[in-house]
Amino acid sequence: MKVPLHLAKEKEVLAAGYTPVPEEEKQQALIKGIDEYRKWARSIMVMLETCTKCGACAEACHSYLGTGDFNNIPAARADLFRKIYKRYFTWTGKTIGRYIGAEDYDSETLAKWVTYFYQCNECRRCAVYCPFGIDTAEVTIAARSIMTAIGVVPRFMTGIAANMIKTGNNMGIPKPATIDCCEFMEDEMKEETGLEIKIPVDKPDSDILYIPSSADFFSNVDTMIGAAKFFHAIGANWTIPSTVLEAANFGLLFNMDAMKEQNQRMRDAAKMVGAKLVVQGECGHGWRAAKMYTEGANGPAPFGLVHILDYTYQNLGKLKLQKLPWRVSLHDPCNYSRAGDIIEQPREILKACVDEFVEMTPNRERNFCCGGGSGILMDEMMAIRMQLGKKKAEQVKELLPLDFLATPCSICKAQLPYVMKHYGMEDLKMGGVMDVVGKAIVLA
């Protein structure tokens, strides 16, 4: 079976901090990984044992609807894990395996796992529609984590992991380059507004530590500029950290140990500058990792934690805003609407900033994924990514004409321009909610 993505070579796996397992030992190692997982994550096994394969998740899944591949039905994808689990860890599976859907590990097992667990965006929409509330995204996370532990991981992921080790951000930006980028954006803002609006880096005794996405220093600079204008307008004592210039936490998507390490970087950075509040930037899964796993990963946090959109919403009354003559809609990133409680805040912000705000259908927790979530932004996956983005393109097309599509997540910002171009909407302008705030804000 041909795997559609490029797996990391041994030296790349080692550089990312993982130890590859020899080919002849992979079966035993994968089964051992399941055994370890089932002991500390009983919820995964409960989900596997509870699913009745009723099919409710099929029509809810953009991955299945876009590709038409049976194994992309959430219940069928989880079955790839369930069959091995049943065969080696249940009494019925060991005795009458083939009669109850258990299967031996064979030559195609690992290839199927890589192929289909990396066509799941971990969007969790299936959980919204499942009558039992089964979250097959958690099965995907478990399968990816087990594969990573034996050295079976996409090259894209090892590259990010290696960059995180070296620089603390996905793009490998060193501190001098961070400072240069900040100075460039400060010059841009001064030329536009005539004001000295600073983006401080590692400033001691800061009240607020703002953690942007590293992409906000290259492809999404208007998001960073919007945040800087906002902090300037409310008179915040803030800074960004050079040591963890990354709201994203890809460890959540492929390896729990990597997730914990990235989370610890955030805590260390807050301690270094003395911040009592950490504000997370526009990244969906990064917000989920911070909100839901900070204390579970590394213990009680000595600071408050809030998302930039929630914090902006809380401070709307302090902002002078001039409404833009735009017709705007909002794409709900999956990890905001189904895992992060960031639903109404971006809507209220946009309504305060533009003349016309329109909803796509469906929206909020029932919205469709962009098709790039969970880190499957590999170039070799482009054809599949376009299939996974089909439902989102259909949603947007129904709203045209639009002046702007707000997509407040770095992965969504990376994926949707390709999707819109693929489906004939290449002229559509899009970016973050903080981009819109930056355009609408009036600074004295």
C-alpha cells in the first residue's frame, strides 16, 4: 500500500528527538504502544468498545465527504485501531478474532495507519453528531503518538519538532531575526499612523506575555500588527517571547511528550519576564493545548491564560473603532468552536469593525474544517488537502460576494488560500480577526 506522505528518514527522526525502531521490531513496538496507551488513557478504549458503527459520523465528516474513501468515515478509521486492539488485548479477539472484527497485524497495517490517521484533521465534528459522543479525533491522536514513538512520523512533523528544539518556534526563527521582523513592523506602523507602536521582545517586568504564531512574522504580518495596535490602544505593559515565538503546539497533533515540552516553554517564558497573564495568539490547536492541557501537562500555572480574541472582546469598550465598509464572514476554526469556547467573541469583534457580518451555514460548533487542520500541510498531500477542503469551499461560495473571510487560525490561513484558488475563488481576501481589528482601530 502506497503511503501518500513523506515519512522522515532515520537521521531526521533522531534530530527531532525520537528513536526509530528497526523494521523487524515495528509490529511488536506498535502493539506495545497500544498496551501502554490503554493503561493510562482508558477513555480511548471505552470509545473503541462503545462505537456501534451506526454511521452518524459519515455525513458529518468533511474528510469522507471530500474523498469518498470508506476508511475516512470516522468509525471506519477508528476501526483500523480497534481491530488490532481487539485482537491482542481482548479475550474474544484472542479466541474468535475474525468473527468479532479483530485482525492480526500484517504487512499493510502500518501503511493504513499512516495513510488514514493523517487524513483525519482531528476536527472533532464527528463527536458533535455521534449519539454516544465518541471523539474519534482522540483515537487519531493516540495512533499518531504511538507511531511517532516507534519512529514512523511524517518529515513535515520532524522538521517542526527539530525547529522547536533549536528555536522554540515552528519556522526556526532565531532571536536576531525576530527583532529585525519586529523593527520592520514597527516602521510599517509608524509610516501608517505616525505613532511609535512597539513590539517588545523579552521585556522584563511585563504584565502580559503575548504568544503569537511564528507565521505572523512572515505570511500573516497583519495579524501581529493588529495585535500590537490593540495592546498599544489599551496601554498594556506587554512583550513577546523569543524563546517560544509560537502559539501553535504541534505536539498535540502527533506526540504528547512534545506537547508537554512546548507547554513548558510557555511557562518558562512567562516566568522569565514576570508576566501574570499569558495571551495566546491566533492558532486553533495551540489554544486547545494551552487551555485544556497546561495544568495536566505541567501542573498548576502561576499566571492567567486567555486567548487574544477573548481578551480583545473584553476590552472592546476601550477601543475607538471606525467601521470598515466590508461584507465579512467568519470561518470557525475547529479547536475554537468545538474545544476552546472561542465562538461569540470573534463575531462581536467583527460586528464592531465592519458594516456587514454574514454567517456561513452551518456555523459555530457545526462548522466544517478548513481541511488543513492537525498539521497535514505537507506539499505532497496537496491533492488530498483540496478534497478535504471541498465542504468549506461550498460554504464560502454560497456567501459570495465577500470583501473578506476572517480565518483566525494559522493553519486555516495556510490552507484556505489554496482551497479558494482550487475552487475558483482566488481573489477572495482573507486573514485573521486581529487583521480586521488592526484595520478598523483608530489610534490617537
